[in-house]
Amino acid sequence: MNVRTRKFIGAFLLVGFVCAYAIAVVMIGERLPDLGWVRGVYFAVAGLAWGAPILPLLSWMSRGGGDSGEG
């Protein structure tokens, strides 16, 4: 599979993951105690934590090689 195809597929996976992640974070956030600092810490951590699961997808999307015919 060439890089262009992987980026096309990865773009849909990325958008889908971010949407699902945002919904999950909000659903969990609604169940937190009604303390401003607790919610602030939770949303700060959750707002940064989405990047870690995305790294393997980004690596896969930009991996060279494939059936490009170049040699």
C-alpha cells in the first residue's frame, strides 16, 4: 500500500478516533464530582492524552515503501 492510500485511510481513522475520544471524555467528565479543580485537572489531562494513542497511526500513515515501483 502506498503512502497516499495510507494517508487517505488514516485521515478517516484519525477523525473517527478523535470524535469517539471526545464523546468518551465528555461522558466521563459529566460523572465527576462538581469541583472545579477536579474537572479542570481531568480535562487538562484528557485534552493532552489523546495524542499518545494517535502516534502509531501517524507513524503507519507516513511509513515509506509500498508498491511505488521505485528502486
